[in-house]
Amino acid sequence: MATIVQADVLMVDLTPKVMRTDAIQSFVSQETPIVRLTDADGRVGTGYSYTIGSGGPAIISLLRETLLPAVIGREAEEIEGIWRDLLLTTHATAVGAITSLALAAIDTALWDLRCVRAGLPLWRLAGGAKPEVPLYSTEGGWLHIDTDALVADALAMQAQGFAGSKIKIGKPTLAADRARLRAVRDAVGDDYEILVDANQSFTLSEARRRADMMAEFDIGWFEEPMPADDIGAHVQLNTVSPVPIAVGESMYSLSQFKDYLASNACTIVQADVARVGGITPWLKIAHMAEAFNVTICPHFLMELHVSLTCAVPNAPMLEYIPQLDEITTAPLKIIGGRAIAPSVAGLGIAWDWDAIDARSVAGLSAKIGGS
């Protein structure tokens, strides 16, 4: 083991390659806090987090002023202890999005450092269940995209070997959502997954109506049908829905997933490694879901989630939404519609530090410790 002697933090603000809209928001940017931890042997671990358009400076402030100073002098291999101590340090602001996103930047850096020290890729060190995972695409299914373009994208992804496409729903009428789903199903046939995402936009009664409609098209899952903090409504919906209910991108702790699973409020969990506070809690959620015979299909962050979905046995698909192309030297490796887990030691993300430095937001960088 080696102690952590220096921590560096900065933030880049990335513009999405395509317009991204859903039933409640439009993605104007991807603020990406990045943390680098250096140990006494000179080895470095890099971690990161993200927001959709706002809140990044608050995460940087929490990292710079509170969390990273508490990491200096800690043994890098004591990841569980560090995570728990940092959570207690921020108990007045946990559980919550900003705290979880800040914790995730540190925790992913610690796991990267652990893998570098061990000479192993993350997917193997974290479990080693499988070397690759099927992809489904969200990039061509945003709510503003017209029906012909939805169909064209789904056909293109199908031709590339992708397992499915996700279509955003939440049009003003059920008929409008039905028309979009019917067009895609008619085009791709029966052997291609169509998934839908409402981004928490429905009431219980409307979610029940739309779920019944989805059964007409053999929809693979109904994602975030209602506000995530209403477990009772999800229990009622999951009890009667002919379509599997998926939740998780707007949940921030292990306990929230426990409550959903124990209450039979969903059949698929979608824990986001950044929003739950890092790899340490993500793996616990994945294994807890496995104990309930439930799959985990994580939200966003495909460049990191590829290794985690390959680490565990109950993660059947990975979401395709490129995030890091502008600040990496190599994209996610895809062969025949399947994402290949990186084989290099660490997270397997090929950071482009020149591009990162050029895009770093002024006034938000800091170095803690070091000489």
C-alpha cells in the first residue's frame, strides 16, 4: 500500500455532439469534474463525475474545500474506509446529488489507482464476469426527433449489431407516443429491443395508460415513469404493468435501491456510478439486485460503465451515449454492436490531457498536498 500525497481537481465543460431532449429537460452541456490522486510511489489514479448543464462548481467546491484535503495521507487501498469516512464528513449534505457526484470523482480515482497498482483492468479486478456486453443506443431516440428519423436511426443501429434502441416518450398525447413506437417496431421487426424512457414525467394514472399501450409493441422496459421519490406509486405500477419497470438514474444511495427492490417497485435497476457515489456503492447495488434476481442496466457514462457491466453477471446491456470523445485519445471499442471491456490496467479511459487542460474551466482547478 501507499499513502495519497497529492490530489488535483479541475472541471471541463463538454457540449453534446447531438441535441438531447427528453420530457423534462434539454442537455446543453456536460460539466465533468476530474480528480487525480497521486500516491507515495508516484502512481496516479484518475476519476471523474458529471452534471447535465449546472451544479459543477458546487461539486468542485465540495471536493476542493472538504473532501480532497481529507484524503491526503490516507492509504490508497483502504477504499471502503475512505468512502465511509468521506460520507460521514458530509453527513449534513448526504444523501444528495452534489455529495454523491463529488464522492464518485474520488472513488473512481481510487479504483483506477488500485487497478494500476495491481496491473489489472477494472472489469477483472471488480469481478471479471465477461469481456464484452451488448449495446443499446439512446442517441437517436431523443424526444424532439421526428418519427422518420427515429426509424432511420433504429435501423442503422440494428444493422451495426446493436441489441436495441431507446425511445424517449412524453408527448402531449398517448396517441403521439404510440405512433412513434409503432413506426419503429414495424421497421425493426420482432427481434430487436425497443426501450422507452419517460424521465419521471407521468402521474400514476398516465403511467398505467402508457404501460398498457406499450404492451402492444413488446417494449423491453418502461424507464423512469414517475418521480423517483414516489416508491408507493411505483409499487402500484409495477404490480399491474405488462412492461418491466426500470428505475435508478435519479437515485443516490444503496438504501434507496434496497427500498425499491424490497418493495417490489421495479424489475430493472439503472444505478449510475456517478450519482450513487462511485464504484464502491455501485458494485453493492449490482450484487444486491442479483440477490433479488433483478438485472442492472446502468445510466449514461458508457466509458466507465462498460467495465462495471462486464464485472458483474446480471448486467445484460450497456447504454450507448458518447460523453468523453473530445477529451480522450481513443473511443469505446465496439465490435458487432458489442462493447469490449478495456484490457489495460485501470479504468481503461485514454485521457487526452492536452485537450483536458485546454478545456479546463478557469478558476476551478486546484492542487491539494504535494510539493
